Amino acid sequence: MSIFEVYGGKQLKGDLYPQGAKNEALQVICASLLTPEKVTIHNIPEISDVIILIDLLKLLGAGIEKIGPSCYAFKAEQIDIQQMRSAPFLKKAVRLRGSFMIMGPLLARFGKGYIPKPGGDMIGRRRIDTHIFGFKKLGAEFAFDLKQNVVSVEARELKGSYMLLDEASVTGTANIIMAAVMAKGTTTIYNAACEPYVQQLCRMLTLMGASIQGIGSNLLTIEGVSRLSGCEHTVQPDMIEVGSFIGLAAMTRSEITIKNVSFENLGIIPDSFRRLGIALERRGDDIHIPSQEEYEIETFIDGSILTIADAPWPGLTPDLLSVFLVIATRAKGSVLIHQKMFESRLFFVDKLIDMGAQIILCDPHRATVIGLGSRLKLRPTIMSTPDIRAGVALLIAAMSANGKSIIHNIEQIDRGYFRIDERLNSIGADVRRT
């Protein structure tokens, strides 16, 4: 197990380049299973979660070639479905929640899929019901082996259907889309997730020959086709990493320029940071954050405390609330952070309280942060990260604290952020992996 030794209190200066979006990469890599032809994907983030998924496709028999930095070619010509029941496949698949998105493409192309109930971050209850509901509406039969914790779906023929999803699940929507693109007839999906990740998946599938209407909305209409071809696709920059870098700049009083952010696809993320008083400037497709000694949280018009809450896109992504919570500790003013989607994602605040932050955990979903502005001097400490997003939030906190902090379980951070220590050190940080 590796740790980070973080020597904080340093102001950073320079340019940072966001990696490709993890959530999009997981979806489009799974989509390569829909065709026997070559699919080339650029800007793949070479993080541990993505590498696990690539290894799973290899175990299924897919031909995979790395043809350049962050660029891979996939050819799922010789797929052996029976490998899904093998011990090596099951052992690796259970480590990655995104592995469940293999089911949709295999169901569409081969009529069956078999996979362990997925793992992933321990951030609360994460149902797979939306995935299964969609598969069943398309005509698949579902079984769950409770003893082996394995899910299987099977269908002789998928048929288009009308469906209203019970939640706008990003991975659920993606999985259902990948199953529906080769189903006979028309599929209509209401309450579909419309995050940029899903939009990018739909655009890639369209390049492959799929017929999808309503991209970018919560109503998708899909006309099934009998076969999909290969294509070339580029993954967008990771908006979660962009937001993490904005928070890092604010918390460490640093001057940072984040390059090539795909600003049009950031939604309300920049304005949400501005509500906490963080100055940021768009420069073409870059974001420049100047050094700020202090930033002040807005209040509502009537003077009441500001609330920052997650919501389905185009609302604020839940993956950034951990970062918002951390940077609010050094702001001037108070804010209520409301994490609606996951009931365990705020449980890392005890570590921030140990560092001197003033936070009241109201319940599993809400935390009130009393920002002390420049009066707050976080203390270095020893801590362990429970999940990816809390991990980078704690790293930001440690980098703002004068002295040496130690972060255990950094494998969680590596799941979502590619060589984050090396990239931060290049602009003046002192983060040592041991």
C-alpha cells in the first residue's frame, strides 16, 4: 500500500492539463464491444479503473493495441462469452463498478451477459435496478445468484420499448442505450441522464451507425440497427479534474491556468465556484485562476445561508461536492453542502475537523461549513481516504496545511487521477509517493 507525504503551505504557479474524462472513457470502451470492427479511442486516461476495464476486455478475447500516448485501438472480433464465468474475470470485474456496463453491449450483440454485482466507491447505496429495469423492458430475462453475488441477463431477441427510468442514472442510461441501439424497433427513454459523458457516448455510437435522437436531453429515441461499424473517437477533458484544480488553486492561494478544458461542457461548474467567491477567468478554452488571499461566499438575496447541492445534469455533479466542502473551510462566510445522491459521501469531514476546520455534519446528506477565511490555518495530520473524490479533497486540504501530512489508501486517488503527484509537483507542490 502506498502513501502520500504532503508538505503543504506552498503556493503553486503554472499550467495544468486535465486528463480525459474517466466516466466517459469507461462507457466508450465498453461500447467497442458492440462491433467486430476496429474502434480507436483517443485521450483515454490511464488510471487504474480504466486499466482494469481494458484488462477485462482482453480476458473476453478483445484485441487491444496501445497505438500512442493515451490512445488505444479495440477490436472485439473474437469474443468468448464463456470467459465471463471464469475466476480471473469475476475476480477483476468485482473491483470496478464500471464493469457492469459490459452487460449492455454483450446483451445487444450476443444475447447474454454474466457479471458479479459491481463494487466501487463505498459512498452509500448504489443500486443497479435501473440497468436491470431497462434490460427487462427490452425483453431480457434477469437472474441474480445471491450465493455467488452474480447477475446474469439473457434474451433471444431485444425489442424496442417505451420506458421511464426511475432515476437519471448515468451508467444505467449508458448501459440501456448500448443495449437498445441493436434492438429491433424503436426505444424511447424518458428521464435519461444527459451528462456530457452520455452525450459523448451517443455521438460515438452515431458514428458507428446507430440512430439516436434527443442527444443532450432527458428524452432519447433510438431506432435499432442490425450492425454497427468501427469508428474513431476522442474523450473529452475530465470536468471533475477541472473542478478539482479550481479548488486546489483557491485553497492554496495559487495562480494556475487549466488548459483545454472544453469550457462549453462544464455546465454550471464555473459559476458554482464563483458563488463561493473564487475568481476565475475564461481565456479561450482555458481557465485562469489568480492568486487570492481571501474569497467570500455569497448569500441568498434575503441574507440566508447559501446552499450548494448536487442535481442531475445540467445541475451540479455530485462528484465535486467533496471539493466544494473543502474549499468552503477557507472561505469567508458559511454554506450548507447538500449531498442528495449518496448517503456516505460526507463521512470524511471528521478528518477535516481534526485539521481545524469548522464543520457541522447535520446528517448523512448535509454539512454546514463555517468558513473562517484567512484566519483558518489547517493543521497537518495523518488520514486515510475512503473514496476517489474524498481522496482528492483531502489532498487539497493537506496541500494548504503548513507542515507534513500523510494520506493512506491513495490507491483510491489513483483510480480517478493519473499521476496526480507528478503533475502537481511540476507546478511547485511537494507530494511524495512512498
